[in-house]
Amino acid sequence: MDMRRFAVGTVVGGITMYVVGYLIFTLAFGAYYAANVGAATNALREPTLEWAAALGGLAFGALITYVILSAPGTPTIASGFIKGAITGFLAWLSVDLVLFSATNLWTFTIVLLDPVLEFVHSGIGGAVIAAVLARMPSSAMRPAE
Amino acid sequence: MDIKRVVVGAIVGGITLHIIGYLIFDIAVADYYMANRATPAAFRDAPILWSLVLGNFAFATLITLGVAVRPGEPAMGSGFVTGAVVGFLGWFHFDFATYAYTNLWNFPIAIVDPLLEVVHAGITGAVIASVMAMVPKGAAIRPAE
């Protein structure tokens, strides 16, 4: 795997997902999430730790970049959207179900809604990552110096 | 992509994730996780098993797709790497996001959990790749009847 492309995709994906995540989960659906907290009312942090959220976002940017670069062929915006969306949907469906299994953090409505919103969130992240990677020549394709 | 192989991989992977997860998280390091609960009241007395099982199948599907998109025939070694990378990056994201927004766990869990997922998801990826390699490819290579 081309580590330069991996690093650029990770950073671009992390920034994109942080911004899009703020728009979706804080501005658009923040009140809905707040209204669907489960019995564990004291478990939510106030205020949130932005450094931890940003670091976690970089890891997910890295995961989507890894999935995009693992597939053969040049990345496209559409294929990047699909790969990001499926990765986000399955990953968060899993985590939401595991969290619901172990904790009273959210009502079950959030377990159903959250992966669907992640489909959009990670899909946009994947599309942006793919668009940037498509403009970067692979090091294997560079002419010998 | 061969749907039959993906379905078989996801089912075998879900079962493997569940068994290995039980051995790691419920037996080997259960006391450590218990000692690092920051808000014990947020946790259920007994986990909801069906939700945990469904969550494992969702994550196994993600690992299976990661194995399936790689060029070439699935192999145990590359399956382990794919599972380990998906597990580490995915859970790094979830654990840091959870730490950013909730008081569920103390900080050491955000570090330890993704590292344990290297083993958990890595073994699962190796098992998925081994089983996928045993399943004959689908209709595309069958002779015309």
C-alpha cells in the first residue's frame, strides 16, 4: 500500500468526517439524540472532549482509506461513497448493537437511526477521500528518476 | 464479488467473533474492564445476547467485505492482517468517540480495547479468509448447462 496516499486519505477523511459529523450529529440531530438517552442519564459527558473525537475521527478516516486503497483500480467519488457508506453503516450498526447489549446509554431508536446517519456521514467521507486520492499519482506509477 | 462466499464468511466470522470475544472480554480481561467502568450504573446487569450476536454479525460482514475486495485468493495471513487493521482502526474510532462523549469507561480502556481487537478481529479475519478460500467461486466460473 502507498503510505503517502494512505496518510493523505487519513488526514482528509478525518477532517471531512469531523466537519460533516458536527453538521449531522450536533446541529441536525443533536436534540433527537438528547431526547433518546436511556436510563443512564449521568453517563454523557458535558462538555465533550473534542481532542478525543478528532483523534477517533482520524482512525475512521484511516479505515475508510484502507478499504478504498485495498480495492483494485483508481478510486472514484461514487465508489468511494459506496465503500465509505457500507463501512460506516456496518461498523456503527455493530457498535450500536454491542453498546445496546451492554449499557443503558441509548434507547433502541438510536440503534436503528445511528447506522443510517453513518451511511451518509461515512459515505461523504469516502467520496471526499476518493476524490483526493484520484488526483494523487500512485508512487508505483511514477516514472523512474 | 461472490455473494455466496461473502454470506458464508459473514456467518462463520460472526460465530468466531462471538466465541473469541467471549474468551477475551468475558474471561481473560473481564475483571480489568469491570475495574475501569467510570459509570457502573450505566451498564446492564446481564447483556442482551441477541443484540450482541447481531452486532458481531455486522462486524463480521465488514471484515468479510474487507477480505473480499482485496485482489487475489483469500489467504489466512492476509485475512489476519485485514481483520486486525479493520478491528484496530474501527474500535480505536469507537472507543475514542465513546470516551469523547460519555463517561462509560476510564481512559485506559480506549487504549487497551483497540489493541485487543487486533487479536479478536485478526483471528476472525484469518478464519473468514480460510473458509472463503474453501468455498468454490460462484456461478461465474461454472460451465454452461
